[in-house]
Amino acid sequence: MLRIEFYVLSSASPADRLRAACQLAMKAWRHGLPVFIRCQDEAQSLELDELLWRFKAETFVPHNLHADDPQAPVVLGLDEPPASRNGLLINLQTTISPHLEYFSRVIEIVNQQADLLTACRENFRLYRQRGYDPKRVEL
């Protein structure tokens, strides 16, 4: 069954949310999982692309935009279906991915912004309605 987790940050900073996405992507990649980061928009995907190059000076996380290489170990996209199956989806959008069947694990990163909290609570409820058992993880 699909494993769904809501990683809850104590801050309201969008930058902290992107750093958490980078750390989670690096960890999953090191464990051999393909990673798809579903960004809010093209601007966020470009920001995350840049951040993945520099967030850890001693580590390189192989990644690319979906349009440039959908087979990269870490792919930054929007609503495209991933090229690899059974990987990790890091969802930065406020809606549930239309491609859940492609993943073995989903992580939603929640910070303390009011609008994001509302959207994530709705996603949590929707996952439950679909028969999943989402878990909450405090970071």
C-alpha cells in the first residue's frame, strides 16, 4: 500500500520547506529510490533546481527538470507522470497528485503558513477518503 506522510515544520518559512525537500530527496536518492518533486510552478522548480546544487557543499544530488531529463535520479516537475515507478513523490503543491499509482511513498511538506496548513489538512482528509492511512511526522 502507498505510504503517505505529512512532514510538519515548525516554521512558516517557504525557504525551510524547500531545504527540507532537498534533504528528503538526497536521503531517498542515497537509498536508491527514484524521486519526483512536484513543484508548485515553474518558478519554484527553477529555485529548487538551483538550491539542489548548493544546499550541501560536500554533496551532489543528481537532478534535472522533467523537461530536460525525466529519467534523472531526482526529477523536478509539475503534473507530469514520472518516468520511473515505485519511487518517492515529494509533493510541494497544495493538491494531491493525479499520478499516485506511480509511487510507493508520498511526502507532503507542511509549514506553518495558514493557507498551506488549510490545504494540507484537506489533502490529509482526501487521502483518508481514498482509503489511505496518512501519518504525521514532526520535524
